[in-house]
Amino acid sequence: MMADVNPERLLALAVANLQRDYPVHWTHVISSEAELVPQRVRHPVFAGSFDWHSCVHQTWLVTRLLRLYPQVEGAAQARAVLDRLITAEGCAVEAEFFAGDAGRHWERPYGWAWLFVLDAELRVGELPWAEALRPLTAVLRRRWLDWIRAARLPIRVGTHTNSAFSTGLVLDAARATGDTELAEACAEAALRWFAADRDYGAYEPDAFDFFSPALVEADLMNRVLGGAEFTAWLEAFLPDLAGPRWQALREPVPVADPTDPYESHLIGLALTRSWCWRSLGAALPAGHRFAPLAASAAETHRAAGWDLVFGNGYGADHWLGTFAAYLEIGAYSAE
């Protein structure tokens, strides 16, 4: 459960975000004036919270909090908002969009991955909106399988298009729902992309990263390999992890202006690094030379991220609560 955090605050902010239509980050390619319609028309379920992917993962946040804290203040309003937004009719419109040419690539992979996380939470928790979402999930499942089976190379950036992060989310969701085909496709892609990686040498972070490309790759490979096999892979991938070269990974990046929408990405970076460090530390055998630094880095990044989660304007507020909650409560546990 979330220590030191008020779930009421996270829920209230997420519910407000789902209903806030403007400002909106409208990223569609438009072929005619007839297509210039409000986001809520084209995407009746996921139009709030600034952009589609943020609306999806803020919806996940609401459902996750309702499942773990069913009596939380604001729960009744939250359920009413979900009843109004996640309808069979609305999901059919969303599914139709993604089944067409315009939806073949849009929001791939990040938005799609969070949709699988939301679907898994609804299904694992037997929540009432699961059936309505199913047609949209089915379309994106087909799209995901077509894409990931054909993708020869990954994208190794610190933002939305990062392949490792989204594949890890989808792998977890597939395992949570018993979707063996989807899970195997994700694991096969991870091995195809990353199994041979040695002596990671990129420069991190970029100015607006909210992932560490190195750490999310390692986090994915931990899911796929595990045990001694993962330990051997990590030692080859980052053999000098404890050295001066990777102080930049072990210490949080200072955030000079958390109200700047791009710099607020570095708050998310602290949170995502924290959960990666935590999972890596837990995967290593007792006494491993990387284990103490992983535990220390997980906690320092956690504190740095949580200090800036709230109150820095809509550019940060529309998404950061998801990352903070995911760090603390995960996605599918039954508690």
C-alpha cells in the first residue's frame, strides 16, 4: 500500500483530469476540414487529461485506487465518471478509429501499452467497465502483435516511443490476464532486441527524459530472463555500474523548474528510475556488488520524485500521479 501518500489527493486529481477537455494536445494528421472535430468526438472515452495516452493511464489510476481503496473519499463520484466515460458506445468509436488507417500507428507503443494495463486491471479486479473496453482492447491486441512480431529494432529513447518500457507493460498485462500468445510475442521481441547488448555506452539523461533507456531495458530483461541468467546479462550490459561513469544513473537529476512541462519530465524520470532500481535490486542475489547501490538509488529517486508530484501546473499534474502510484502500488496485485 502507499505509505506517506494520500490516495484521496491522487484520485481527486485523476478524476478532474479525465473530465478536463482543454488544453488538449491534438496530434492527429488531418486530411480534410471534415476531420477537424473536437477530441471528445473522435475519442469519446479518452479525450481528457491533455492527451490520449495520459487519459488512458489516468483512467487506470482511478480504477486501481478504487479497487485498493473502495471507501476512499470521492469514490462515488469517480465511479459515476467512469460509468459516463467507459461505455460500450464510446469504446466502439475508439475501436473503429484504431481499426482504420489512422489508428495503425497512432499512440504506438506507449498509449497502447497503458490501454493493456487498464484492461488487465479491469479484468483482474472484475470491475464493471471491463466488458465495454473489450472491443478496443481486441483491436489494439491485433495491432500490437502485428507490430512487435515485425519490429527488427527497438527505439532507445527516454520518452514515449521507448520500446522496452511499453513492452514491459504489455508483458505484465498479458501475464496477468493469461494471454500466453501476447506474452510470448513480447518476450521474443525483448530477446531479439536486447539479448546481445553489452557494455552500454549511451549518454543519459537527455533534457526531457522520463525514462532511463538503460534501466527500462534492464527492467524488461529482468522480466524475461530472471534469476542467474538475468544477473549475467546485467553484468555484461552495465559492467561498470558502480563506477563514476554511471553516477548519472545512480543520482536523481535536479529539476530547476518543475512548472516547465518539459522539465517536469525529469520528475517522472526520478519515479521510473526508482521502480527500475527497486526491481533490479530485488532480482540480484544476496550480496551482489550492485545490490546496495540499487537499493540506495531506488530510495533517493523515490524521495526526489514524490517531492514534486503535486502542484506544478497542468503540464505535470495531468500525468505524474500515475507514475507515483505505479511506483507504490503496482498494477495487478489483489490486495
